[in-house]
Amino acid sequence: MTAPADSYQWISTFLEAQAAELGAATNTQLAYGRDLKDFVGWLDRRKTSPTQADRDQIEAYLIDCDAQGLSRATRARRLSAIKQLFRFSFDEGWREDNPAIQIKGPGRDKRLPKTLEIAEVDRLLHAARETGRSAADRLRNTCLMELLYATGMRVSELVELPVSSTRGDPRMLLIRGKGDKERMVPLSPPARDALAAWLAERDQAEDAKRAKGAPSSKFLFPSRGKTGHLTRHRFYLLIKELAVAGGVSPAKVTPHTLRHAFATHLLANGADLRSIQTLLGHADVATTEIYTHVLDERLSQLVLEHHPLARDKDSTGS
């Protein structure tokens, strides 16, 4: 197949194929698009293009990214996008070689995810029940937090949850995750109670809207914004407000922190990695294994802080 004449057409064709063949999530496509546009722009300024780019030029681009002070994770992500672009171009016959195939990236910083203690989660859940301008706000906030902690959903999955999937007092919730992959997660009794209370309030508000001629929302957490549902940004701000109200450091709390807490607390109470992998919607169990390291670190810290033989020797005079 003949390669596109325009460098940026390489990117759009590649992204379209990613979406069609792999079901790549919108956020993933946007990140790849930004990274590849930066790379192609760098090539353009050097009077070359993806058609002619060689290994030395790709490595020079990565060195330039390092010189700009970009993080190791950002540089690793950019190289991943470049590798996939050239693999695609080789498979499509746009190039007879793959100049990126042997390039090794900087790797990613192996930082353990932040998590929360069970007591801190309890304070957040209590704050959700007490925080809000109206009773409806408090019911919504409680439902959001209970569902998030009970299921370990990604925040995008939570705010985009269709109301149809929550009808009938479900014991299990069907979640559509990355790449439109579906998974089932169980609901705890507190989450089911919070969901039932919010549904009653939500449906009453939707009935009032419909009586005035406004269309009904298909989302569990409707909003007047253009998306039609509570946005990730608004929920991010909300969870910070709940942290302050609950006496938990806002720096420790994000929607993703609750997902990490869900996984870490399950593991600490005996759940196996494969089950947690399924509940989180991880494609690879290796992604889930990081929670074993989180648990190991917490257990080590507990020993250091509380075991009498691990205390500072200076305090014992020995």
C-alpha cells in the first residue's frame, strides 16, 4: 500500500485503525495523537518525514525530549506511540523497514500507587453523607462514593454509568470499560442501599423535567452540561471537598486513589490477584501485581512503626 503523502495523514490513519481494530479508548487515542504530532512536527522542522526517518533521528528526538525536561513516563509513552506507528506502517507496506524496532526506552518510574487506610475511606464515606447543598446532593455524593469504593471503577466508568444498568436492585453491576470491554462487579449492601436512595431521588427529578418537556437523561448521574453527565473534572473537585470535610489530606485523595484502596483492601483481606484483575478490568495480571508491592510496603511500615525490636536503638540506649 502506498504511504500517505502528508505526514499528519500517517497519524490519522494509524489512529483510525487503532480505534477500529483494537477498540482503543478515546483518551488513549488523544494521547497518542498529541505525542505523534509532536514527533512529526520535530521531523518537519528537520526537513524530513516518517517516510524517511531512521533510527538515529528517532533517538535524537528522544534525546531532545529528555533535554526539555520531560518525565521518564512521558518519554516512554512517546516512544511507545512512535513504535506502534512504525510497526503499523511496516505492516501496511508504507515502509520496507521498521526503524524503531530496536530502540529501547527509558522505562517508567516504578512508583507505587497511593492508597488509603480503611479508616480514611470511612471518613470520606461519612463526609459524603453529610456534604452537599441539598438532600439530593448528599444522596448523589453518597452513591458516587459507595459505588466507587465498592466496585473499584475508573472515574470515567462511574460518571458515564447508564441508569439502565442499575435498575432492579442489582447484586451485580455491568461495567463497560476500556476498549468497550464489559465486566461484572458485585455490589456491597451499603452500595446497593445508596444506589436505591439516589435512584428514587434522581427519578423524581427526571419526572419533573419530563413534565416540563425536557428530555430524560440516560445517565445515572445526569448533568446539564454538554456531556449530559457529571464530568470527571467536577467529580475530582468534589472528592477533594469531601476529603477536607472528612479530615483526610486532600493531597492523598483522588478518584483513582479509591480504586487503589479497593484493590489493596481486597488483597489484604485474602482476595486472589486473578479475581482482583477481573474486578478492575486489567488486561494483564502483571498490572494488578503492583498491589502486592503496596501491601508489602504497608506491612513493612507497620513493623517498623510498631514492633518493639524495630524502634530506634538510640531510644533504648543500646
